[in-house]
Amino acid sequence: MRMRKCPRCESYSLRDTCPKCREKTIIPKPPKFSLEDRWGKYRRMLKRELKKKMGTK
């Protein structure tokens, strides 16, 4: 069994459908690691902006 994630409510479950919203769940896969990450700069910028909006450090 694998941990699955609901794309709608973003809760985790082991089921094929989300117990909360009955949406089909997916298996979240991490992105491939690369030392030459072309988009890393933008991901970090977005993460900083989201933290500022949420008011956390």
C-alpha cells in the first residue's frame, strides 16, 4: 500500500478515493533531483512569497 493524496482537499489517505470529499486520490511523486535545477530559483521565490502572505518565517 502507498500513501495517496487528494488533489482537491489535499488530505492523505491509503484509499483510492478521498474519505472526505470522495475525489479520486493520486500518488504524490517528488520531483527528480538535479544539481542543475533550472526552476529552483523560482520555486524558492514562490515559497518565500507564500510564507510572507501566511505570516510565518
